[in-house]
Amino acid sequence: MDELSLLIWLLGYLVLLYGLARWRSRKASNQDFFVGGRQSSWLMVAFGMIGTSLSGVTFISVPGSVGTIGFSYLQIVLGHFLGYAVVAFILIPIYYREGKVSIYAWIESRVGLWGSRMASVLFIVARTLGASARLYLVFRVLQDLVFGPLGLAFELSSLLIVVLILLYTQHGGVKTIVFTDCLQTATMLAGLICCLVIVLKSMSLSPLAFWCEAASMGLTRLWGVDPQASDHWIKQILAGAAIALAMTGMDQEMMQKTLSVAKLKDAQKNMMLLALCMQVVVFVFLLLGAALSMFALKQGITAQGDRLFPFIVMTSMPEWLQVVFLIALVSALLPSADGALTALTSSVCHDLLGFERGKVLPEQSRQIIRLRVHLAFAILLLGFVWVFRYMDQASWC
């Protein structure tokens, strides 16, 4: 499909998303922005958090890694289940007992205000850099596939998408993104399954024949058994548990959505359902990666890693699947980006500016401050994306 048609489909999806977000954010208050009024459905939160946990990096990188490391990434995801259990039954009860918007508030009651602020600052720095890097990877793919061939500069195309994210999150916050993340996760998973089915169909393979051939090629290798190797199963599972504990249980972005659920038991069910769903979803990503590696070998395609999935879809698959891939890729990008922007705003407002300490500010004043912080982070994320673009293109020889 030509790039202009792809751009029209992309813009159409983004406009639809913006319209739904604006409808969802009607009459949203500051409490709705920060914790969704604590009225979110735990099922919606769990489903939407799948997209947040995966991001556009997973959508591109996990399938591209199968040709090199097989299914060994699943060891880390199995470890995530243990980490999510610790979060659900140890950390979440603590956060609900505190009753705060920011999860770092509980640190203040134990080590003081400066300890809480230090934790918040570390989160802000890490999340800003991490979100910017994930944004850049997807922006680069979109630039190569759509915007670049149309003559649009990277700076302009990235600005367009960041402005959209800013517009649909600035009023509704968590109240909005719990809803939009569900839509985006569903779109991403539908695109994932479509791509897997069409790639298998293009090779005329049944599911059983595909699995047998992939296994014979070593693509389904799962367990690392060498104690000296970095992919040994014990190391990977423990690492996965630690990653889930740190990047979910101690992360304001992930916990902010969980805290928007009214009841503690429902929040715990949300976390454990997320743990189960992640096992299934990542396994499907790995199946797709095996199918892509097999297809590339049969067709003599040399693209590898992050470039494998986009290259095969855009050069060897039907035009309608190219649209599906593009929209699914954007749907994988947005949940992590909008969640990061909302969480960064919340952390600054509550941990650094003290919305819950000292003199109580009027609702209107809080809203003005929150909107300014939100805008500042959108600009900061965009700035880092441009810096990564410059570093990617610069010659360091």
C-alpha cells in the first residue's frame, strides 16, 4: 500500500482515539486525572495494563529476537508471575492502607520527606528516559515506513503524535487512559493474531506442522540449562521476578492505574489476572517470531532483529495487513506513552509540589499547575526523542 493511504488510515485511527478520549474525559476532576476517581473496573485495568507492560518495543523486538535466542525470553516472563504475586499480596495492601495518590508517600512515613522525594526523583528521571527511548524506537519505524517516504521530517511527525497524546490525556488522565488503553490493547492483540495467521497461511503450514518445523529448527528452545550461561533458567526466572517487582510494584505509572480500582481485593485480582494474561500474550509474540524467522529463511530475507517484523509485513504481506500492522504498532506505543505522561505529572504534583501536604490549594489552582506540569513533560519527552534521533544519525568516528 502506498504511504499516503497508510497515513490516512493512521490519522483516522488517531482521530477516533482522540474523540473517544475526549468523550471519556468530560467533567473530569483532578481526582479523576490522578486515580480515576477510584472507580475503575479491575477487569478494564488488568486488560489495559497488558498494553502498558508490553509497549511498542516488545511489539517489534520480541518477535525479532526469536531467531537468535528462541523462546528463552519466556523464562523471564514466567518469573514476572512471581513478582506480580509479591506486588499483589504485599505491596498493594500497603498502598491501599496509605490511601495516597503517589506510591512513594509510604516511604515518607518511614524515612521522611526527603526519602520520598528522592524515590520520586529517581522514578521521574528513569521513566522520562525510558519512555523517550520507547517512543523513539516506534517513531523511527513509523518514519521509515510512512512519514519519511512522504517527505515529512522526523521532528514534525514525532511532534504530531506527542501533541495527540498530550491532548487526549491532559484532562482525563487515569480516567481516560484506563478506557483508551483497553481499546489500544485490544487493537494490538487483534493485529498480532492477524499477522501470525497470515504469515502461517503464506507458508501453507497448519499449526501443528508449523510447531514441528519450528522445533526442528531450534526456534522453540526455552530452558537454559548451562549454569554458567546468562540464560540459565534459575537466573532468568529470578531476574523476571525482580524486574516485575521493580518495574510494576515500585513504579508509579503501573500502580497509579491499579490504585484507581475501588477495592483492595479487586486490585489484587487485577494484578494476578495481568500476570496470567502476560504469559499467554508473550507466548503468542514468540510464536509470531518463530513464524517470521521461518518465513525469512524460506524467502532469503536478511533483515534481523527489530527490522524483521516491519520488513516482512511491508514487503511480503497483503496491503490490508500492512494497515493492521501499522495501527497495532501505534496501539502498542500509546499505552506506555500516555501512562508515563500521566504518572510523571502525578509524581511531580504530589511528591515534589506537595498537593497532599501543607496548605490546601483550590481545585482550580491545582488544575492549572497540573496542566502546566503535564505540558512540560510532553515537551521534555519530545526533546529527548529528538536527542535520540540526533545520536542515532550522528557519526561518532
